[in-house]
Amino acid sequence: MLLENIRSKLSLSLFCFVIFLNIRVLYAYDCSYKPLGDINNDCRVTLIDFAILAQNWLIDCNLTPENPACLPQWQPEPSMFTARDQFTGGVIDGKIYVFGGNGNPDQVNLKSTEVFDPNGDWAQLAENNHNDGWGVEELTSAVVDSNLYVFGAWGGIGPGGYYGVFNFNEEYDPNTDTWTTLAQKPTTVSGTPSTVYANEIYLFGGYFDSNNPSQDHVYYNVVECYNPSSDTWRFVTNMPKIITNFAIATIGDKAYLFGGYDPNAGRLLDDVITYDFQTDTWITTGYQPMPVRKGFVYSNSAPVIDGKVYLIGGFEEGEGQGVMSSRVDIYDIAGNTWQVGTPLPLPQDNFVTLALYGKIYVIGGNNDPDSMNRAKAKVISLSVE
């Protein structure tokens, strides 16, 4: 007991010392290499690193498994060729595919495709030139039968022409490295979270923006289902209310929707609601609310590993629609409970999150919404198995 008390007091003292030393290091440095022993990612080995190392040694993870030092940590992965945010991606046959998005400087829409092999590096693939050669952003996607289906979008059409939301449904075939234009979605929207059930793709809500300052965004609670085999669409039951920027994940016969933004009330949400694919009905009660009110990127479904949904980054309550978040929350479907995961190294939004081989990858995105060169090419991963 005496040893445990000593360890606890020393750990607390060192923790306070680390905070005191590290208060100026608010953001990780961007160095070309990481020196051995650089624990706090400031490109140097200093007293801070030794203090963190000593604190971690003193922590007993059997007594305090929730301590950040006891959690798995985010690790760097090879960067993409192109910095991008508001893009989309998916996992096909053990590889990660990404497409489109917003590049640098801000509002340079992208039409490029890349693939990442966890055993190797990134490679560039065929561009999508079906939007008159222009790029697209504000995308969502889903994988069915080893093909990537991309929906949206926001961008420009033709030199000096329309710029705003338009209908976009494209299929990427990795076997032939080709893009094919498919049947348009009945409702022209952007920012539509999507998920897959029984080899069909469900798209929830979204908004329309003509980029006309005199016209407000039009938000929808419509839910539409796309069948890739027949290239057809059908409507299912609308969402109970209009929400945007929620996270979505399918487990069993239900789609779980987490948080989001209520444009009518002008606030973020902590709700958990579900859509039952079998009965085409919504369930809005009985689920433990999220620990905080949050909104998320709509690029693809949230990662699910061993019955747990990982809700990563996004934005929390703050000015306007919120401030960027580094928070990671994990929802256990079976237990209807929440736990805190390893936070991101920096607050981040508009990235792609994908699960592959027991790792969660956070790809691209941005952490400085006011920068003209805000998009990132960086990739990090977290081992969860």
C-alpha cells in the first residue's frame, strides 16, 4: 500500500510538471524526422520527454487502465501524394482507396484517386474526369462487391459555369482502374452520410446549396437506397427530423446515427437513434446519449471493430457550428455504454476514417479551418486489437 501511495504521488507530481513544461507546446511540430526519445512530438529530446517517460513508468495500468498513458497511441503512416479534406474513401481487398476532396489552396477541388497498401505505400490511380474535367468535394462513399461507389457533390461545372451542389454517382472498379457514371440520386444533395446493408447503399439527409448568397441552404431528412446491381433508387422512411453531420454505423439490422447538427435549432446533438432496415422504422429512445454534443464528417461510415463504434474527432460545441475536436469516444453496442479512447494528436475534422487489419486509419483532413492551405496529406493509425 505504501508503494502504491508513493507511486501515485510521484505520478501526480510528474503529471503536473509535464503540464507546466509542456504548456507552450500546444500543437505538434512538423519535422522531417523524429529523434529517438522524442515522446511529445516536438522534434527534440528535452526534459519534457524524460518527465513523460518517468510518469508513464510510475503508472500502474492495472489500477488505472483509463489513464491516457495506458491507452494505445496514434502512430504515423505514409502520407498521401495529395493533401485533401472533404474527400471520401473505402477499403477494398485489404487496401485503402481515397478520392476527390478539397485541396490546397482552399477550394481547389480534386479529381484524383489514390490507393494505400498497408504493406507498402501509396500509389496514384485513374482520375475521374466525368464532371467536365473538374474536381469534386463534400463526398460520401460505400463499398459493395469490391467496388467503390461515390456520391455527392459540391464543386464547379464548366468554365465560369454553375458552382455549388450537383448530382454525382460514380463507381470505381479497382480491377480495371476505371470510373463509370451511374443513375443519379433522386434528390440532389451534398454531405449525405452513407452506410451499407444487404449489398445496398443507404444515404441519409444532406443539403442543397446553389452558392447564391441570396438563397439559404435547403436541408433534407430524406433517406434513399441505391441498389448497385440494378442501378436503381428507392425511397425509404425519412429521418425523424432534419440533422446533418452525424456519424453513422451499421451493426446487425440497424443503422446507428450519432450526434450531428440540428440546423433548425442551431445546435449540436448528443442523441443516438437507429434505423431498422428490416421494418423500415426509426427508434429514437432507449440509447445512452453521447458523452458530449458533437458533429462529424460525412465521408463514410464510422469504424466498427468487435461490436464497438469509434467516433473520432469532428467538432464540439463552440462558436457557430462548433470547434474542432481531438476527442475519441467508443460506443459499445451490446452494453449501450461509452468509453473514452485515445485522443487525436491534434483537433481535426474533414478526414476519412477506415478500419483495416485491427487498425483505425485517420487520413488527411484539416485542423486549421481558416488557412488557405489547410488540407493535410498526413495519415495516422491506432491499433485496437
